[in-house]
Amino acid sequence: MRVLMVTSFPIPGEYDGTAMLPIKILRALKPRGVDVTVAYLRLRPSGGLSATVEDFEGTPVYNVPPAAWAVGRGLETIARERPFDVVHAQHYGGATRAYFACRRNRWPMVYEIHSLLGEEVERDRLGRGPVFRAYQGLERRVVQHAAHVIALGEPVKDVVVREKGVPADRVSVIYPGIDLGEYERPTPDMPIPGVGPDHKVVMYIGSIVHPNQGVPILVDALPKIFAARPDARCVLVGGPASAGDDYRRKLGEHGDRLAVVTGTTPEQVVALSRRADVLVHPRLACKENYSVQSKLAVYLAAGRPIVATDFGDYKTLLGATGAGVLTDVSPDGIADGVLKVLDDPALAASLAAASHPVAEEYFGMARNVDRYLDVYDKAASQGVR
């Protein structure tokens, strides 16, 4: 099997779930003998007519300017140099930019939907102008053209089937995977400013400013947690640091009990997650969160108790499996869930013990790679719609 992975963001790039997912996929595919090529279909800077090629861990990465991908010639050049059987398009950016070349050449496209376009919490702020409408129109055509669609959650699959009219047998749910080996290797402890060995650590990992993540709900829950547990400290692993300063000011007298750790490497995130007594995901109940984020894979792989809001697939992945305590989407709900875990060592131990089997079954790349290979085989055999 030969796969062309197309993205609208550089590889390597930002350390976030969207940018890291294709890297994790290609790392898992290569040992299985899959020939992977990456095409970064950039928007800016726009200059230049020709693609350049760099190497990432032995994988060729083509940097394709707009003048080359807009008419499809850039991908056709790649096809001559590095033939492929399937195009795996990441996010709507990669899918819409590769669409014309895939349609003209009848290349089977696998479209992996990271989140539902237009359903972002901050869409009104981002705008719904001509650029957004162009993306939206193109994305509709992509969905109808794609040989197969990958959704990062069952609610996303439901939308794709019911609202977008894609046959159910052409949509697969594959949760964002993780290399569990990263969590099995020993890593040195990472000190956290203001946190001592006897403190109970309530931790969140990820963007602390993206609206759909619900970090303000956690911050609003902290006074209740701190009042009940003077030994509790909250650690936000993510940035930007300025947002952490704002949260400390909001907490007033409790501000010194909030630590913010920025600029971490993947190895440091592993070390930090092990220090957590509770990992919290206070995400909002919104369509943007129909997709399961890679944050949950990180939490489960860490083997620590999880408290999360009860929405979407978390009911199945955390509630039904006993790997997490689910709460209302509210500060009181989060506070009560965290205190329930901190005050009950037996519950905390049970939650922690349940996490690894869930991580292995639903998020481990060792199993996910078979799911991707199955999708590629279906796309190649069924062809474009």
C-alpha cells in the first residue's frame, strides 16, 4: 500500500493534536511496510511555483505552494515521482486543497475530519465571510467525492451520514491514536513550581485558551476545590503563559495555588501527567466537541484518574468503562467530581486501573494502524463516489 498524506499545516509543526495526528499515523504505518509520502499544501507564503522536498524521519515531505496545488499540478508531479494508491487528507484544509487533483485523476481520497467545519465555538468571531463560505462549499464536494471518511467520534459519523448523506459503510470512526510505548518508558520527574510532594495535583493538559476546551469552567471550580482540600494545587500544562496570569488574577487569594507550565516537549508531558492525582477535561457540550481529541488518549495512557464533562463519546469511553468520573458541564459539577476522586482513594485506584485497557483498545496505535489499513483497502477497492 502506498499512501499520500496531505495536510494544510507543516510537518513537523506545532505540538498539538491536529498537527501530531498525521505524524503518529505515518510513524505507525512505516513499520507495517506502507510507503508514505507527505504533501504540505501551504497557503502562505504564496510565492514560488515549484514544490520543495524535505525529509522527516525518512519520509519525504513535499512543501507545495498555492500556485501548484490550486490547479492540481503539484500533486500530479508527486504522483509521477512517488506513485500512491490512496490520498489520506487531514482536516478540511488538506481535503479541500487536494480535492481538484483527486477529482481530475480519480484518486481515492480518505478524508479524516478533525472537527466539523462551521461548528467551532468561536466561528462567529472567526467570521463567515467569503473565505469561510468557499471552504464550506468545497468541503461539501469533498464529502460527496471521498472514497471513505474517517470521523473522530460517533456523533461526527452520525452527522456525516444523516446530514451530509454519506453511506454508513463509507464512514469509519477511528479515535486519535497514541504510541503507548511513550508512557511505558521511564522518564525523569519534572518539577512544578509551587507544587510539593505532599500536594494533590489537579491537572489539565492542552490549550488553555481554546473556547471548546472549557478551561474557564475548571478555573471557576477551583475555589470550591481549594476550600475543601487545602492540599490541592491546580496545574495547567499548556499555553500561553499570559492566559495563566489572567486565571491567577481571577482566582484572587487562591492565585498562588495555580501553576502554569508552558513550552513542554512530549517527553515532559508524559512526566507531568504522571504527577497528576486527577486529570480534568472540562470540555463544553458543543458540536465542535463531537470529535474526541487526542487529549483523552494522553490522559488514558497516563494511567491516572480522570474527571470529565459528560458529553459525546465520553459516556462510552469513560463512563461505561469505569475509566472516568463524568460530571455536568459546570464549575460545581467539575468541583464535585474532583473532590469525589481526591476523597476516595479506592475510587481513584479503580479509575486508574481501568484507563490502560481503554487506551489500548481505542487509542493505541498498534491497533489503530490496522483500522487505517482497513480503510485504505476499502477506499482503494470502492473508489471515488
